[in-house]
Amino acid sequence: MIKNYNIDSEEYSKMEDIEKLMMEETEHYDTAYKAGKREGRNEGISQGKAVRNIEVAKNMLMENIDISIVSKITGLTQEQINSLI
């Protein structure tokens, strides 16, 4: 907070405005940081699921399970599955 030194009310008002702007900017960066962190976490989860689906598909193919079933279970397209063979 602003300490009240020997300044007139106009200068004090300017200092308050500056302090308010600084607080708003800090809040803006904090919000953006949290949003970026959340987005990164969600992206990581999605990538992890995709990798896991590929692993499951490979294991199913090794057990000679039909490609259409592999596709249905993993959500991968038949083209994606064929690229694993």
C-alpha cells in the first residue's frame, strides 16, 4: 500500500492509480499463467491417452484381433492401425 508522505492529493491520487494498474497487471499475468498451466496439463493428458491407445492397439494386433474391433476399442482409425502393422 501507498504510504502517505508529504505529497499533495493530486500526487497521491496518481500514485494510487499507478498502484491499481500494477495490481491489475499482476492479476492479469496470474490468470494467464493459470490458464496456460491448465491448457498444458490437458494437452499432456490427451497425448498420454493417444500413446496408450496406440499401445493397446499394438497389443490387440499381436493377439490377432480384427482391425475393426481394435478401432472400435481404441478410437483409432483403420488407417492409423494399419500404420502400426
